[in-house]
Amino acid sequence: MDILKNIWECVILKRLLKIISFIVVLLLLIYKIGICRVTSESMFPTFKTGSYLLEYKTKQIKRGDIITFRKYGIGEDLVKRCVAVSGDTLQIKNDTLFVNGKAPLWINVRNLEKRLSDDTFTFEIPFWQPKEVKTSWTNSNYGVLVIPKAKSEKDKMYFVLGDNRLNSLDSRRFGCVKKTEIIGKILFVLKR
């Protein structure tokens, strides 16, 4: 009789653990984990168009993170790399990105086969920059741009670029991403 009782307790315990695990995973999926889809070539070759990505819903972003965000007026969630944060100085010179005077180890656009002409974009000058700099900014030569320092944590701004910088709708067009617009950061690719 004791053997049957022990077996029954083990079965109940295993089922209970499965139910608790299922609930924990479900809560994570609902509140902290999401799935997004890459809808353009802007992150090529890091991600291909149509790739599905697992995102962790957080607003704690640092330089180099690949993030998802919802920018007002665009109509879809975007996936881009955060290249600069509040207080940073940014410049693209001869297709090379410089942040605070240094070239980060992220993708170099010279390795991309598909290049678009510099007149593909009409660049918008962020409101905090003098208007006279607009005439000299192109895809290959952009900035020097100083991202304003944040007065508080919630006021932080992020400058984002697609890894395929010559074919990307990013902060050069719509300005910095506010912390309130961020959905999360990419953990890994689910399907290429």
C-alpha cells in the first residue's frame, strides 16, 4: 500500500510541476517575451527579410543592442540597432560609423553588395541641431550629431540604424527613438 501511495504522490507531484511550469512559461510569453518579424532589408545581413525574432520586453537598452520599437506615424514595429544613446556624439564618415570618436565593431556597410545612391534619402535634421548642417548630410557622410543628454531616465533617447545602412529607414529619417517607444530587445532568431 505504501508503494502505491508513493507512486501516486510522485505522479501528482510531476503533474503539478508541469502545470506550474506551463503557467510560468505562459506568463513569460504574455508579459516579457514576444515574437516579431523583419519586414525589410534594413537589418541585412544580420537578419533576412521575413525572419522571425524572439524579443525580450525591456526598456533597458545599451549601445549595440538590436531593439524593436513603435515609432509614431510609421504604422509597424521596426527592428534596428541602437548605435548611440543620450549624451553621445555620432558621425558617419565615408560609410564608417563613429560613436564618441570611435568606430564600433558593428557591421561595416562597405561589405554590402547592394548600395543605394546618396540621394535615396531626404535627411531630416533633428530639432536640436542647427539647420545649416542639413545640406551636407548623406547616407555615407552624416553628422556630427550630438544626442541630447537626458534630464531623467524616462527622457533617454536612442539613435538607431539598420545594419544595411544604405537601405534603411532609421533615425536619420525619423529622429531618435524615445524610451517610451521601445518594445524590447532581440534575443535570437527563431526562423531565418
